[in-house]
Amino acid sequence: MTASGLVMPTRILVVGSGAREHALAWKLSVEPGVNEVIVAPGSYAIGAEPRVRALKDVDPLDADRVVFVARAIAAELVVVGPEAPLAAGVADALQKQKIAVFGPTAAAARIESSKAFCHEVAIAARVAMARSAAFDVGERGPALACARQLAAEGRGIVVKADGLAAGKGVVVCDDMGEAVTAIDALAAEGAIVVEERLQGREASLIALTDGKDVLALPFARDHKRLGDLDMGPNTGGMGAYSPLEDLPDEAADDLVERFHRPILAELARRGTPFRGALYAGLMLTADGPVLLECNARFGDPETQVILPRLAAPLGPLLLAAAKGRLKAAIKALGVDGHRIPVIPGASLGVVLAAAGYPDAPRPGDPIEGLHAARASGALVFHAGTARDADGGYRTAGGRVLTVVGRGPDLGSARDQAEMAAGMISFDGLQRRRDIGLQALYGSGAVPVGATR
């Protein structure tokens, strides 16, 4: 138990192996009262953190195996990081065995695993969301007709794969020709959603919830496109920063009432209560915030820049949400409104991606400069790396690393992140060099996130 009366889990199992899970393990492992964080499967780099152990032989999609591990290590809390294990029912299996799990059931996680379901819930909850229509696999004709109607009305078009696509199943179309190409590609493989393209800047608002009560994390802004000036294909995210220059953290009190609470109420009404991290991806339009999407877990790379800003221990809040006791935890925390306390200052993260990402990432390239980057004071979270026999690291995924700088303001956080990222090298390295520039120098500097 913490000094504030919050109950701290002493042994925590984190499911996943990416930079988000590395950040979660880093944050949880340094909190008073935590004896050990076990990450399954984790990675060599994640397991090298103090008081962190990686179980690399665990398949995060194998619910029975995850339950076995949670019991074997006597985990007091399980935190499911990625979306795929949630959609596969890992949280369901843990709940059935009375193991405290932070993460929604597969039915509740449909808010992310089906774009069409998310729109359906938002409409029922009377939450502002972009106009859209859903189409089953092979329904090319009706999907094209919908896109043409949007174009005739002078609206932009976004084509999305209905299911999970690791952040890459979204095509933002500049014209009808691109819409036709996107529909032809995606509709042949599965159900799709054709959506109105909104104008504005994006913001990510993630809230911890036990299905009723809500505690918001600080805002962050993700950068989805691969290249500078928002060029190239959509990715899982190439960088993020927090706080936002155009949306103060205090605005979360209003926005969780407008977006999170109605969605939670609608999910509960359907018999699928949501416990975990409910992520609202918002577009800040001229007419006000509009929901772009919901995720059923912590964002990536947003988590890597949000967690360093937290002034409160995370473990007790995740445990309270998992057990349906978030209201009592919020009271013990002594906060006003729906926001977790933060440390003054800012953080900014730069993602380093492998050659060929996002279509065909190339593995096996040796990584240099990791020690120097960490020695500079930056945080280096591993997403897709593998360790060599000699102790070095090689690329082993699309997004390889997230390098996070911290400082009293966004400029100093960016300087640290850029300096540390510049110390790391591998063949074919891809990265953006404009993360946070628009926040620092205005909308005329770089059109980051100008449309979605």
C-alpha cells in the first residue's frame, strides 16, 4: 500500500513485447512496493531493466499459456498491452480464473477490432464521429458508390480495413482515384469502412476505466505518416509528444464526459462492460472535437511519452480499474476532476523504423549507438530488436525503437530526443525529423496532422 492508501501490486505480469510494453515495465518496475515485473514474451532489452524479467517462450495469443504463467508467478495484476491478445480473448480467460487483469474482454475490445462496430456504438451513444458506411468483403460496388457520393459532396475520403491492421490499414485518399485503388485493395481481403475525411489536428486521449469511473492520462499527439511533412503511407506511429500546445490537459475533464463516458455506458448497456485503457483518437475540427477511432488499450507511441509525465504511481490505478474499484482509488489519489496528476514539463518521442517499413520491414541490420543514446539521458524503448551472441542488437521488426526526450518544455524535450536519436544508426533507418515542430513554430512551419 502506498502512502496515499492506494493498493500497490507487488508482482505484475505485462503481456506483449513492444516499445509500449517496455515503457510500461520501466514505469511499473520503479514504483515503490513493486518487487518484480514479468513481461511475456518481452525481449532481451526489456528484461535488462532493473526488477524486470522477460519470459520469451510465451505466446501472447495463447490464453491458456498466459493464465498458466500468471498463476505460476503469483501475479497480482496482469496488464495486456497489444490489441491482438485482447481480441483473442486473453483477458476473458484471466477473468474466468479470477486473476485481476487490466484489459477488456474480446467482446468489449471490438470497439477497436471492428471499425464498423465502433461507429455503431458511437452512433448509439450519440458521440460525434465522422460519417461512414461499412461494407462486407467483396462489396466493391457499393463501397465505390459511397466514396463517389462523398466526393460529389466535396468531402474527402478515408478507406479503412474493418479489422486489426496494426495502425496501417488506413488509406487517407487525396482524390477519387486513390479511393478506387484503396477500395480495390482492401475490399478484396475483408470488410471495410468508407469514411468522411475530417480536417483538423489529431489528439489522443487515453483513460483508465473500470467500466464506470474514468481517470484520464495526459493528452498526446501521434504522427501517423511515415515521412516528414506528413508524407508517405500511414504507419503504426512515427513519433509523439505531450502535452499539446492547442489542448491543455484540463480539457480532458470535459472530453471524457463527451466521449469516454457515453461509449462506456453504451458498451455496458450491451452487456459488454469495458475495463482497461479506452483510447479516443480525436480530430480537433473547426466545429469541435470529433471521434476518429477508439482503441482498447494504451496507444503506441503515445504511451512512451505519456508515462514519463505521470506524477502518481500507475500500478495501483491499473489494479483498482481491474477490480472495479477505480472510484475509491481516485478518492485516495485526491485529484480534482478526471485527470491523473502530472510532472511539470514535456516529453517527445521519435520512432526509428527498419528499412522497408511499413510494407516489408527488413530484419537483421546491426544497431549502433544504443549505449550512447541512453547515456545522454534519453529513454530508449525497444520495439523490434533481437540480441546477438556478442551482446549487440539487430533490427527484428518494423518499428525498432522509440527514443524519448524529457525536459521543462517541449523544445528541450525535442532537443534531447533528436540528439539521442542521432546517436543511433543502422542500415536503412527511417525516421521523421519534424516531430513537434508545428507545436514549437506554428502551423506555417510544417503541416503535421493537417488532415486525416
